[in-house]
Amino acid sequence: MRVLIADDHDLVRETIGAFLIAEGVVEVKTAATLDDALDVVKETGSFDVVLLDYNMPGMKGLDGLAVMKQANGNRPVAILSGTATRDVADAALKAGAAGFVPKTLSSKSMVTAIRFMAAGETYAPFGFLQEAPTAGDGLLTRRETDVLRGICDGKSNKEIARDLDLQEVTVKLHVKTLSRKLDARNRTQAAMIARDRHLV
């Protein structure tokens, strides 16, 4: 798999690149501006996934997304951001981005997101996708989110079931599924991950 990371912060490029190489991604190229990224594509050919920093030089909002999509032969191009709002994420996905990737993702989630997009899927973290159930690391359904909120409030499965008008066995199933998606060993760790990533 070939991945291009375009971001004007050296540390971000190097860190994400190191994650990917450690996980066996065959080739990682980097660039600091949209123009540099376009030059890399022109010189070396299209990439399986391109990550574009929303705020780097040359992007002009989402204009850079369209330019890169065309340059990359309409293969997956995603927006990478540390500050963009939900509205920007929604606009990026509607404009044809393969995904919206926060810089705050854990290394494992970042790699999963990139593989997900390389396979032709659309990636967005918790809270950005409006549609119902989508499988994948970091993607929770609305109901799983409700259950996670209950866990973070310290409620038992029985209390969460009562609050959401669900069967307790259904809540247990949601806890198991959301824990797997968050890579959490138990409900306590799921709550910690949810707070760290501002999921609730």
C-alpha cells in the first residue's frame, strides 16, 4: 500500500508516517503543501490513500480536495485535521473525501482508518457520520453512543436499559460491540477512551 501524507507540520507527517511504516505499509511519502503533494503524485504516480491537512498552504478550504482527487486518479483522498469542525467534516465527505481523520486518533485507529479507506470505504470518527450502523474501528452507531454515555455516567447495564427503554441483554450486546470498536478490554477502559477522545 502506498500512502501520501501532506501536512505543514513536520512532527505530524513524521509521526503518522512512522505509525504506518511500523504497521507494514509498503511506501509512505510526505509533503508540506498541496503543491508539493501534487508534485509527488505527478512524479511517482497515484497513491492508495492521500491524507491532506485541511489547513495547510494551498488547500483553500476543500478546493484542494477536488484538485488532489483528480491528480490521484480519483483514488481515495481524505482530509486530516486537528481543529476542523463537524460542519467541515460533513462538507468534506459530501465533497467526495474518502474520510475525515482527526490528528488525535490513536496510532492503531489511524492505521485502521487508512486501511479502511484504501479498501474503498468512507471513514469518519464517532459523531461525524449521521447514517446508522457502520462497522469499523472508531465508528459507533447512535445507540452504541447512548450506551457509552451511560457507561461514562457510571450507570449499570440495568440502569442504561431502563433509561433507553431496552432489554438488559441488548445493552450487554452494545457494550460488547462498542468495546470491540474502541479496542477496550472492559467497560471502564471504554469510558476512559471515550473521555480521552471526547466521544461523549
